[in-house]
Amino acid sequence: MKKIGILFGMEDTFPWAFIEQVNKTAPKGIIAEAVQIDKVEQGVATDYAVIIDRISQDVPFYRAYLKNAALCGTAVVNNPFWWSADEKFFNNCLAVKLGIPVPKTVLLPSKERPSETSEKSFRNLVAPLDWDYMFNQIGFPAYMKPHSGGGWKSVYRVDNPEDLWKKHSETGQLVMLLQEEIQFTDYYRCYCLNGKYVHIMPYEPRNPHHLRYATQPKTTGEAHKKLMATITDYVLKLNQALGYDFNTVEFAIRDGIAYAIDFCNPAPDADIHSVGQLNFDWIVENASKMAIERAIEQVDGKNNCTWGTYVSNAAIPTTPTEAQSKKTLAKKK
């Protein structure tokens, strides 16, 4: 018997619907349940072939539990090792290398020094920074937001340098991004599952939370078809490079160009009351399909996590010298 577990916190609609859907559609020998943890011992496997992680970003105990589970052969969705390492600024850097449009973005040091540091900890940082260059590059108005984390917490719209200084003083030890504002005509939020299932949803981030999916695209006809194909291509490229099995990507459309705004959402909203019935049905059905696929593929004792092409390609020898060194080492063993 292979068990699929879902690890979650306060959310109530998606996890139970997911469990019900898996148990209704899975082949014999696969069942789903809410994860149950009564002890965590180093190097000891869990009872789960697959775990869908919806909460470890907020609970370090769960993140450590999932890393141990992954080490022992559980297919953890999303990969807890990569999720721990990733952040939004790196996401943007990778998108640039992939040729996917993103807003112009720069990284800002935290307003307050991190705990246990002093002025000497920052002697490599030029003072003052080249603010003129950054302001000319980004322009105003702009958005300032944390370089890591999710949701809309600590996100500011800044109108000029003085406004930025004032709002930056509220951010404490957060490392912030300063990002070009994209004046958009359309906006989309896209689910991506298992690096292959994509669902594009019109989205209006300026609406109240419960009405953000209650909108329709303005582009139509061939232009709309072409835009949907482009967005699908970008979503797949980003998630396959990053290695996320369960993620959302957001796009702002300006002058017909899709700008990837946010694509580090490994525990995205899937609540029926915010995403709506049609989107909820899609995510429940396809998340269940993905989990069943992963359970069938899972092999005890092996690494069953997804590693994106960025990490995977880095682990492959890229020069004859590196390749020969690996062959020599293998012969010695």
C-alpha cells in the first residue's frame, strides 16, 4: 500500500477535496490522507510515498521533517531542499537568463543590520550605494517588496526617492527588491503542476481578495490565442528550470508583452472561496492526478524529489576535464 499525505495548516477546502479526489480515482494500492506525525527520528523513513507540502514555509519543524522524509525516499512536493534555498530575486535573475521578460529589478540591503552583525560586517558594501543609477534604471513609481517570502506582506508602491526612504524605514531587517512598475492591461495567474499541467486564470490583483479571480481578459481573437501560447511556454520553462511541482506564475501584460511578475509561490492559494469553483475543480483534479503519478513512480530508498534543470545541469560535467575526472574517480571506486 502506498500512501499520499497532504501536510497543511489553516486551509480547509483544498486539502479535504484533494484527499477525497485521490481516494476516488487512484488505482488499487494507493490511498490519501492528512499527514500524521507522532515522532521524527533521524534517517528513519515516513509511511508516505508522496507528501504534498502546503505549510512548511511557515513551520520550520515541518520543513526539517520533510527533508528527512525526502532523504529516505518520500517524493515531497515541492522539493524542500530547493524551496529552502530559493527566493524571488534569484527567480528574476534566472528568468533573465531564460529570455523571459521580467520587470527591471534591483536588490536593496536591509534597513536594519541583521542581528549579531556590526558595521564591520558590511565593509564590502559601498556607502552610499549608486542610488542615481538604480533610480534611473527602475524609474518611478515603482514597487518595493521582500526578496523572499510570499503573499502581499510588506509590499509598497513608492512614488519617488523620498517616499522610498520613508517606507524603507518600516522594513526592519527585510532585504527588499525595488522593481519597475508594469502598467498592465491584463493580468494572469497560472497554476503549474508536475512541470506539465498549466491552468491560466485571468486575475485582477487590484480587486479585493475575494474578487481577484472575478475578471475577464481584454485581449481577444488571434492575439489572445498567441498570448496564451506564450504564457504557457513561459510557465513551463520557469517551473522546469526551478523544479517546482506545484507553483503559480503571475504575468502582467503591457503592450502585448507578458512580464513574469511573481513565480515563487510553492504553496499557492487553492481555496474555493477565493479562486472560484472552476479553478478549484481544476486544481483538485490535476493535483490529485499529479500525486497519483508521483506515487506510482516513487521507489523506496531513492531520491524521488524533483530537481529543476538549473540544479540538474550544474551537476553534469560541462568540460572534458571534469568528465574525465569523474570517470577516473569511478574506476578507483
